[in-house]
Amino acid sequence: MEKIDIKKLAREILISLSPEEEKEFMEEFSYFIEQFKKLEALPHVDEVAPMFFPIKEERDFLREDEPEALYSTKEILSNSKNMKDTFIVIPKVVK
Amino acid sequence: MSHLNLTISELHALYVSGMTTPLNVVNEVIDALQKDKNNILEATMFDEARAFAATLKVVEEDNLLWGIPFLVKDNFATKGTETNGSSNILNGYIPLFDAEVITRLKALKAIPIAKTTLDELGMGGKGITGHKGITYNPYGEEKTRIVGGSSSGSASGVASGYVPFSLGSDTGDSIRKPASWAGIVGFKPTWGEISRFGLYSFMPTLDHVGFFTRSVYESAYLYEVTKGFDEKDFTTNIKPSPSVLSDITTPLKGRKIAVLKPIMDVMRNQNLIKEFNSLVQKLKDQGAIVDFVPFDEAILAAILPTYFMLSCAETITCNANLTGINFGNKVEGNSYEEIVLNTRTAGFSSKIKYRFLLGNFVLQKSKRNAYYDRAQRGRRIIVDAFNALFETYDTILLPAAPSHAPRIGEKSEPNSEIENNYMAIANFGGYPSITLPLGLDKGLPLGVNLTSHIHQDGKLLNIAYQIEQLTNLYNLHVGQVK
Amino acid sequence: MKYEVIIGLEIHVETKSKTKMFSGAPTSFNAPPNSQVHVIDMAFPGTLPAVNKKAVQNAIMLSHALNMTIDRELHFDRKNYYYSDLPKGYQITQERRPIGKDGLIDIVVGDQTKSIRIERLHMEEDTAKQIHLADVTLIDYNRAGAPLVEIVTKPDIRSGEEAMAFVETIREIVTFTGVGDGKMEEGSLRCDVNISLRPIGSEKFGTKVEIKNLNSISNIGKVIDIEIKRQTAELDAGHAIVSDTRRYDETLKDTVTMRLKDNAIDYKYFREGNIAPITLSEAFIADVIAKTPELPATKRKRYLEVFNLSHHDINILLQDIDQTNYFDVAATLTTNYRTLINWLNGEVSAYLNKEGIKITALALRPENLAKLVNLVSDGKLSNAQARELFSHIAMTNEDPETKAKALNLVQVSDTDFILKVINEVIDENLSVIDDIKAGKDRAMGFLVGQVMKKTGGKVNPGVANTLMRQEIAKR
């Protein structure tokens, strides 16, 4: 049975789970680990090249280096609850 | 006269003959939406729709979409209207821009009228995980059945006949499964044909923009007028694809159709089997060649786990921008990390967190070769197998779901992963794929699905169109059935 | 010393283009906060990256200048981590397929030339800027998404001096190709150092320490020396080196830990699915290469072999690309390259420093400086006269010959006249002549000086010296 450090994995992506959620997750986890084993039955599954993109088209398009019209400072910050004047403000970040 | 339950073409005809106006229709649609009981709506755009409709005075006879109202799955950005992906983490978020497909539809004078519910952030197949709760299927007894997901509200709304079409997105089968349970047409074109700019990412190389309609021709039409290269989406195909409308009525004679025997063999719904076989016979009668072909069952069994490993891993980064810092439903904290942790913990539902955890697990350095990386190799094996099949066959034909829409809370049959999830192959391979009504099972819709090789959208739509001619289930909607 | 020093460098270069790496927001300097922010830079849901052609061209140009193999396809990856200056929660970079690979560049330390191998060059995007105040941090997204190029060397560098020479070479190439400003003090060139020690003769690499936030080339050398001392002391005392990330502390005059090495963070790189692979055609690449301005190495070779200039003078000139360009123009109109470079590195630079201006603000055109140099070399002006002439025409750009005549700055070459003055001076200083004949040569300077005084500096001192000796010998 695969071991999983839920708290560490959750911390890495900045979420946290309640004890009930951790319990429920473990059930899903067990189920999926079993499912994942099914890939072992695929022929040459660890030898073939991975597939990243479903379509292979030879393309050469690149964006021209010309400035585009932008939204104003007020508009671009309008969806943030941390906006103050012309900045996003958060508690001091300690490096 | 009611202007609901009409197809795009039927509504267009009324406009052309001067029998009604867009504003009239919009008002009627708004009325109906406000009375909807199936929990299909997120933010509405009623004022904007009325204002836009009021400006449409001169009918564009050659433009089928002129004045046609439509619903928009709430993971497409709409300028000035809240778009929260049915997730609390984006409550109150108002995009500054429209998704490209919406820009193109509005340019054709189609009228977006409301945002619809979805499984949270596009993740889910039942239509029950959005932050507003369950979205109901209008079929069956009131509020007893699910409509599927993740494009739940868009499917339900079109099945109810409020609007002739709606926008959906499909990452694993999120248009094509609900289309089956809602008895409508759900179409997902070849990957890269319709711009994804403005569609909230779930997993980029599986994500597709698509449509719900109540006729095959209209899905083809919508595709025809919205497809094409977009500079803002560096995955849109540069080479223009051919028209799909010009040959849509080509007869079926000589078409080669494959049915995957292992999947048919596990079907249990007798009505479904009967309807499907009846269709197969009709296709043969029309001169199509229909073969029940064997297929590597190990590959079929690998579809769901491959899908889950890849999509859970990539969805983490696609949603790593949801922190509450520069937008979103922030929850307070004493430090950057605390704000983000609190915001994400409160804003994401448990289900989403589980997907993220699973994804983070398969991406770990010590694990990824056996999991995430293996799933990418698995994707290649699966796609290669289907590509081989497409060398001989024009399309793959199968039931879109093993049965009609389940009741709420109904548990899945054990070991039913294959027949419930196989449509993800169209996302792995970027194949065009369409679901359309097959028949009714005690008043509940059954759907059939077709999938063809990439860039064969025209051929796919043609075969689907001919099937629609055979089933006669054109413009199927709940009002017709109940 | 019993340890071998192994150094590898990671250099980040801000490349110059009108817009950002993946969005069409402008990259202007010093804009008001959050005024150059595209919806893509804010990572709003549904936004997608759009690759900047100029940024790609800059990367190709730089890769070529570093003799790298250029990948014919562009692939991008996501580098995942959470930080307040990273809106997407990942940075788009090129982990698997850097655009440039396996490069080689020569550096010169003292009189030794050494080749340094370059492992990779890839494109990535910059983070937002953070301003840390007492209790809060302000975030400005103007910089978020700005184009960067990262250059990683193989661990071929063996000392602080070599490191400085390498960074200077990169800086030169960056500025000469026009790809970037290359100013460490402004942050448009950033350097991280990876350094480890191993006993001489050992094959195995020691534990690597990373040093960040170096803000000048001279600091690179200084800090490396300090770190070598620190690691040597640790190893001598039998302690293991801790793999961490350090920075230089001015007050302590030592390196201090910032955080444990980033190896601890798993970035979980995977392919950027929103950018399908892009083909770079031979024609596209050839076009960029053809448009590359002359590289410093090429200039250096030309200055050494064709112009016969010294390394020392060349190094000084190449530190300023504008002065180099000025020199190149002037060098088409004079063959007195030594004199020309001395003028630029000497008198002209001094003038610019005094006035607090750059050579781009100098009114005197290279054509006219060339003329002035020619006047000196042809003996028509003494150095003193030339200096005076320059001070007049530096900001007026008047024709040197015309102005010299107007100012009556003409060097006297008339031998009869000079001999007359020389003999006058000798007659007035007969005792000095005896000293010179007795071998006290130092007095020559005094005598020539007297000639200069009598002629108002208009005589070529070299000529005066020669003729002076000649006349003294006759007495």
C-alpha cells in the first residue's frame, strides 16, 4: 500500500484538510492507487515516449513585439481585496 | 406563440419573416429562466441581454446566429459579469475581458443571457459539486435526477428548451456525457480548432470548447463560425480547417463505423442495447459498414486512471493562481502564506482538494515516473491504439453512457469505470466527438457517441447528421417528452 | 592551497524588447506602479501566454554569440512554486529544451585565455517587484512577465578572477549585441554563484553552496574569495559544508545563510500545455544571426591584429559600447589607431567625466576627432595644442583644422626656426650643457622646456629634443 503524507502534500500547495476530509481522502486515495495500477498492464508503458500534445502541427507563429492597449491601474487591481492606491498590499513578506 | 423550445434555425426563420424580435425572445427567455427549478444559473446577464437585443433591428438573413440567445457555462470569462467557475474561491470575481469564443459569437449578434452552473472549476462528471449544489436534470420526476457534468447547467438549460444553444467545455467528457443524460446534442471539435482564451484551464491539452444544441446541423454551424486561429491562444491550429457544412448531408453509403465490442459487452440496460442495435441495423440499411471490433481491454481499463493522474496533476497549476492576493475571494491572514492557505482552504470544496492532493502525490519526484510520467506514456499508447483503428474506420460508435440519467445519490455499478469513462479518449487524442440522442428509456434520454480522427470534424458531423435523420430525434426537449 | 575551487555561474539577463515575454504589456522603465500590467500578467483565469518574437530573437542572438547549438523547436515548461511575486503560481521557463545548449566562450585573465563551457541558455519570465516596508509589502506587477534569459555555465571556473572575467565577457556580449543593458547595479544583469571545494586530485565534487544577490562584478570576485576562505576553514577544521543559499553581508564582511538550498524545493516541472511547440526555421535563425552586431571578441581580434592595440587599451574601450561605436566610426577616417584610442580612453573620457555626460552627448563627431588625431600624428599640432583645440571644439563640433588656424594653434616644424631658438636656449644655459655632457641627462627636459616656453608650446617636443641633442653635440 502506498504511503502518503497528506499534511506535507497539502502544505506544499497551500491547502489544509480537516480530519474528516483527511479520512475521506484516504478512501479516494486507496481507490485511485488501485486504479493507477492498471497502467502497468499497458504494453511497453515505461519505454514509449510520453505524449504531451494531441496535435502535431508544424507552427511558426510568434507574437509581434508591439505594445497592446492595457486596462488602467484601477481596473487591473479592481478584483483584489488587497488593493491600496496603486499597489497590492500584503503583510510584510519575510524572505 | 412561445419562442422557447425552438432550434436556432426555427427562431431565425421567425426573425426573417418578421414574426418576432430578439428583444421579445430575450424577455421570454428571461421569464422562463427566472422560473427554472433545476438550479442552472450562476450570474445572469439580463440587462445586458435586453440592451443588446434592443439594438438588433435589421435581420441578417444569412447569419443564423443573429439575435439568438444562449447560455454560457460559468467557466468562460464574460466581461463585466461575475464568472466564478461555480467555486467559492472566485465569488465576486468579475473578468475584464470576454473569452474569445464569446467575442466571436457576440460579433455574430448572438446574445449571451446568463452564466450556468458547473461542477466546481470544471472538475466532476455528475453536476453535483458546484458551490450552489446539485443541478437537476429536467427529465424524470422533478429534481430527482442528475444531468451530469461538468457542463451541468448548460445541458439542463438547453434540454429545458429555454435557449437553442449553450456553451460548454469538455476535458474528459464534460459536454458529451451530460448531453447524453439531457437528450441533446453535445459536440466537441478537434483540439485547437476553437480558441480557449478566456476558458478557465483545467488541463490545457485535454480542454476543449464545445456546444450544446438540439440539432446536429446547428452544432456544426456554431463550430463553423467560431473556429479558426486566435493569436491569443498558442494552441489554436494555424492552418484553417475545411468547412464542415458543405458536405454535411452526404449519404452514409460506404462509411465504415466501428463499435468497440468490449464496451458493448458490458452494457446492461436492455432498452439501450435494443435502441443501439436498432440504430446499427438502420445504418447498415443505409449502406454503412458497421463492425463490432475487438479492442485491447487493458487499454480501455487504463483510460480512467490515465485521465485522473494527468488531469489532477495539471489542474493544481492551472488553479495555483487562485490565492486571493491579486483577485479572488480572499480570506484574511497574518502573512502571505496564511492568506493563501486560508483562502484556498475555505474557497475550494473538499472534492477539489482531493484532486489536488492526488495530483500532487503523482507529481512527487520520488513517485512521478511510476505515476504522472507513466500516465503521459500511457496517453501515447492509448492514442496510438485509437489512431490505428481510425486508419480503417471513419468513426467509432458507442453509447455515450451505459444508461439514462441516474437518480441523485445512486451509486455507480461496481467495475463500471470503462463504460462510464471511455469518452476521454477524444480528449487524449484531440479527436472530434459528438453525442446525440439515441432514444428514450421510459421517458429518459439515451445518448449515442461518435468519435473520429483529428481534423475529421466534417466527416463526424456528417455521420451524426445522418443518424439524426434516422432517429428523428431532432429538437428533442423535455417539453416534447413530458 | 590544498583545495581546488569549482565554480559554476547562473546569470540572468533582462533582454530588451518593447513588450513582455508572454504578453503585450510594455516593458518601459520607471512607469508608475501597476500601469504596465496585462490581464495575462495578472494570471486572471482563462488568460493564455503569447510568445514574444523579439524575445526569441534576442535569445537566438545571444545563443549564437556564445557558440551554442540552437534548438530548432521552442518548448516551454512550468516551474511550480508559491510566492507572493509569482501571480500564476508557476513560472513559464524552458527546463527540458533550452533554446541554447553546449556553448563555449573564451575569457582572458591576465595574459591567459581560457575556455568556459556553457551548459544552457533558456528563456523565462521575470517576477513582480516587491517593495518591503516596515509592516507591509507592496507588490508592483509591472515587471511580472518581463523577458529574461538564463545562462548556466558548466563548473569550469576556478577563481574569483575567472568569474569576474566571465561575467564581464557576458556583459560585453549582451551590450554589444544590443540584447540587454547588462547593468548589474540596475538589476538588468544578475549573477548567482555556485561554489564548492574539493581536495586537489579528488574526482568527486564537494558540497555546493549557492551565493545570490551579488550586485556588481567586483563584488563577485570579493565574495568568492571570502567564501573560499570560509569553506577552507570549515574543511580544515573537519566540518562538512552545509549545502545552502547564502548572501554577502556588508557589515560582517562575510557570507551568511539565506535559506537552505533550493534543492529542497521540488518544482515538479512539466510541459507548458498552453504553448504548442514552435518551429524555428533556418531562415528565421539565419536572419537573426545576420543582423547580429559585431561581437566584442571579433572587435578585440580586429583591434589586436589589424590595429595593433594593446589588451589594456582595448579592455578600457570595450567597457563602453557607445565609445566603442564612436571609435569604430573614427577608425574609418584615420590609421593612427593608437593615438585615436589614447585620445578616447584619455582626454575624451576625462572630459566626459568632468562634464558628467556620456559620449552620446558629445557634440564632437567621430569624423572630427579623427581629423584632430591626424593633425597630431602628422606633426601639425603638438599634444598640448591638440588638448587645447579639443576643449574648444568638444561641444561645438567645429572643423579642427579651421579652428586650429583660428586659434593660432599651429605646431612649428620649420627646422631653421627651431634651431635658432635651440641655440638661443643653449647660449643662455651653458652651465647646463656641461652637466649634460657630463652625463646628467635629466637636464634635457629643462632645456626642451625652455624651447617650448620661448615658442609658446608650438614646437613638437620630440623634434626639439632630437635637434637639441644634435646642437649640444656640436658644442
